[in-house]
Amino acid sequence: MTPSEVSRLRAMRMIEEATELLGEDHLARLVDGPLDQAAQAFQCGDGDGSLRFLHEAVESYVRHLYEALGWPLPTLAVRDEAIAMLARLYQGAQRSGYDGAVADAIDPAGTGVPLVLHNLTEALRADLRYTYTRWVRARYIESSDWPTRCEMARIILGRCRKWLPTRLQRFPAEWFAANVYELLTLDLATNEQLLSPANSSSE
């Protein structure tokens, strides 16, 4: 077997595995399913609108989420992790971070702490998805040598070249070797859109 054949076989295997791991169905099973189940099972109770209640609710919720995801936290670490999550991830109606969570929790026009927990769930969802897809990118694409990346680009271009801007369609596969991940996500997004019920029903 020639070196080019070895690179092509390796590229095919890498693409197949990365495609499976980056697919929406897999991400939904890995991240969304457990997160949604945990969120639906949690009851924060009626609060008094105090900062203390916000802290207690978020701490309980973070402990609950981490246990549901299989990452139980030591008791002494829960409070620090809860505050750190708010500071790092929270996106509120007007502000972000910890201050944004406090503002949403006490806003009389909003739904208080349940809104904070919902927003925190969505922020954690996005963060977990990003972290996981970043790992897939590093494991299957960035760790590959240049000949394998060129082959990966060539294989993916065979499936999605027509979706590229016209000015890019004429470039050889080697030109895209540094952007294999972007090609792969384009191919995935296009296929998922074409296979969506809305598109299927319109055919």
C-alpha cells in the first residue's frame, strides 16, 4: 500500500468518526438529553427574592446538573462553581455574568430565579457543545498530518464543493487542508438541512 493510499484510508476513517460525533443526533443524546432531563426534574421552590435565595437555588441547581451529567462535585466546591458559572457563562436580559443573574432574579417584570436557571441551562448547553466539538476537532483533524488533511479536504469537497461560493470552487483540495473542520461542518449542516422534515415535505 502506497503512502497516498494509507493517507486516504486514514482520512476516510477520521471523517467517518468525526461526522458521527459532530452530528446533531449525537450531540442531542450526549448533551441536550441529559441536560433537559435534569432541568425538568429540578424544583427551585418559591423564593423571597433575596440574594441569599438566588445563591441557594443556583448552588442546588448546579449540584443537581453535575450529578445528572455524571460529574458530582464535592460539597465544598459547589458554591464556588455556581458563582463561577454565573460569572463566566450567564447571559441576561440586560447584562451578563453574575450581575446579570442578580438583575434578572430581582426584576419584577421577569420570572425571577426560574429565569436565571433557564438562562444558565442554555449557557451551559452552548458551553458543553463548544467544548465537545473543540475536542473532536483537535482529536480528529488538528492531530492529523498534512497529507491526511489534504485527503480529508479532497473527500469532503467531493460531497460539498457545490455549496461553496463560486470563486472558491475552482481551488484544489490542498488549498482547503487548513480548513477541514469548516468544510466538515458545512457538509454536516447542509446535509441536515436537506434532510430536515420541512425540506422533505416540500419535495
